[in-house]
Amino acid sequence: MTNMPYRSLRSVKFILPALTEATSPYWRPIKYSLFPPLGLATLAAYLDPDLEISLQDEHVEKLDLNDEPDLVIIQVYITNAYRAYQIADHYRARGSYVLLGGLHVTSLPDEAAPHADTIFIGPGEHTFPQFLKDLAAGAPHPRYESSVRTLEGLPPIRRDLIQRHRYLVPNSIVVSRGCPHHCTFCYKDGFFEGGRSFYTQVVDDALAEIARLPGRHLYFLDDHLLGNSRFARDLFRGMKGMGRIFQGAATVDSILRDDVIEEAAEAGLRSLFIGFETLSTRSLEGAGKRQNLGRSYREVVRRLDSLGIMINGSFVFGLDGDDRDVFARTVDWAVEVGITTATFHILTPYPGTQLFTDMAGQDRIVTRNWDLYDTRNVVYRPTSLSPEKLKRGYDWAYREFYRWRNIFGAASAHKSTKHRAKHFFYSAGWKKFERAWDLAIRIKQLSQMRPLLEAVLAPVPTSAADRSASVAGLTASEASEKSGKYVESVG
């Protein structure tokens, strides 16, 4: 039963429910204490600041469920979906008007709708203000679907609602939406249907948001920070002189296509998440990962290494064609070339993706228990590995890559002694000091760890000769000449 809409709001509550995997052996408190719920804080900026507004992230604090806010807004993604529905049902029973939005709601709106008074499909920067107008008029719609794709004119994010001391990286920022590429397994691809799949802020607005952030360290949560070369170049040039150090994500092809990565390094880029995904050309083609085809992974690593930029490499196991040797090949290569940190995943067919549609049509989906869709469990029938071998191989890869000998081995791959030291401390600090992270979180001193992070990310001086040689050796023509030699032959 739909609750009556409030013509005059008094209190609004934003909630990010905890992942239901919190009881699993893979739960890492530090992993879920990295970034605040920026999307919810963005929507809060559209509300009257005189309202009573709260924002709670269940990953870092216990939820207060005894209140009775007029409006409750809950962000839903796949592994927190059941918990999100439970919270939504609780507040609806108490008379609150409940909104649900996020990746999972966009993927499965009919599943989410019974738990909400209104659902949002796609990004909410323009549908949420319309909802507020409709709510004030007493006639909100049960469903809002985004079709406008622009970030111009957004109000400043309500960062005052974020409890900075609870996060290692409170200075997270997003200056674009979506990705220009369309991989078949990408969970976010369907979120931006109905309009442009990739769009950016105005550069001056992005720089103004950066200038408002205290401290030195930033983390760009954009799916592809280099997705628009002109925007990225102007952004990095505007950041020069700000004294920032930052991290972000980009694709293999964007590192090699021009000199924007140099501009990023000069502006303070010190660590980059890159989706290598697989060392197999056939698997890349099957996953629609065209931006990696014909690109030399080794050249990517060499270029970033010459700029003092550490790499968090992402790899997916279980793609069609993967065999039992894929785990050792991947780990051996990552250690050999000096990948700083590695994020391994079991291929997961998220609802709303082409991969899910294809596997469902082939009757390969073995469970729709969304709690298991965490890239750590096998939820489909692989073609060349048993589910048990895929799971064991995935677990082995994580253990093997982060063994002390491999941390030392990967660090030694760098030419610069200082880069070797930074690699060692960053990699070991992320995986080998779990108890220290847990203690800092429990005693609410996580913010005291930020200076250590900044120290590890500080720039590694490189000589002009080294950088010139690197740029000269990475021209587009050389990358083209080497295409086809690399992906199948590494490892």
C-alpha cells in the first residue's frame, strides 16, 4: 500500500545499507570504510537546507531504525538488495514515504517496486528534483526514469552530511558519469541507457569542487577518468599547482593513445585502477573488451612505471575459454611486470547486462540469490572449468599474489629504488596489516592513517632522460606495430 505523500517535508533520511556479505569470511572492514556514499550526498544537495537531513552508511555505523522520517531514500545495489528491501519495508510500515534507486533498481525495477512508494531508474540528478516538485504538489509518480544526460548546473554536494572521520578517503569525487565502452559484463552499462552513456562536468565546476575539498589526497571514482581526452587534459592542467595527489581509474587504450597520462602525472596522479581483465585475446573479444585488443599491456605498465604511477590491476576469471592454468598465468604475469595491487574477480553475470541475458538464454545461470553475486562466488556454469575449480583457483590467486615473496618480487620489477619501496609499503599495507586497519576503525582513528597513505603516494622523482625515453618508446605507431604480439603471448 502506497503511503500518502507529504506536501511539506520536515525530515529526510538517506541510507546506504550494508552488504549482506558482512557475515562472510571475505568481509574486510577497511574495504567498506574507504569512500562515503557520494551519490546520496549529491541528491541531498537538492533539498531545502533547513530540513532535518541525515545520511547513514551501514557499512561504518549502526543504523538507527527507531526514527520516523517523512522521506527515506535508499541506495540499492545487488549484494545489499535484500537488506535494502528489509529497511524499506520497515520504514513504509512506520508511515515514511520510501524511495529506492541505484544500480539494482535500474536492473530489476519490477523486483524493487513492491518495496517502495517510488523507484528511480538511472542517474537521479534530474529526476530527483522533478520528484520533489511532484511531491510538493501532492502527486509524485511511482517511477521516474532518467533520460537527461548533463552535469551542468549541479548544486555543491552536501559533504557536511558525511562523517569524514569514518572513512580513509573522504575526499572522493566524481567528475563524469558512465563509460564510453560497453563490455558485456559491466554492471553499470545499463544504468546509463536512455541517453549518452558517457558525459562530464564542466571543467571549471569540477575544479571548484576540488578546491572545496580539504587536505591533499583525492580519489576520482569515475569509471574512466580519461574517457574524454579534452576534458581530462583541461582538468589536469587546471589542477597543476594545487598540490594534490590523487588516484583514479582508466582503460588500457587511454594510457597509450596520447600524452594525457603525462598531464595527469604532472597534476598529481599516483595510482591508477586498470581493467586488464584477461591475458587472452579470445576472452577479450568474447567480453566485448575492445579497448584492450591490440594493446600491449607491458607498454602500459612501462609507461606508468616511468611516471611513478602505481597500478591496481583488475582481472576476471571464468571467461569462456579460461582453463585451469589461467590462475597461475595471471598471477605470474602480474608479479613479473610489477603490478602493485591486484583485484581478482570471478566472472559474474549481473542482471541488466548482456552477459546475464546471454547466459540466461543458454540456461547457464544456476542461482538468482543476489547475496552470491559478489564476484567471489560462481553463480553460472563455466565452459572450461568446473565451478569448484574456478572458485579454488580464484581463492588461490589472491593468496598467491599477496604472499610476501610475491610482494617482494613485484616490487623488485621497478627500476627506481624509491618506486620499489612505495610498491612494497602500498601492497603490504593493503593486505598484510588487516588487524591494524580493524583497530583504527574500531577506535575511530581511521583518519589518522591518511598521512601514511599520502606519504606512500608522494611522487617518485624521475629523470628527464627516463621520461623522454618512455614517451619516445610509446608512440602510437610502436603500439600499433606491437599489437597482436602481446596479449596471447604473455604469461
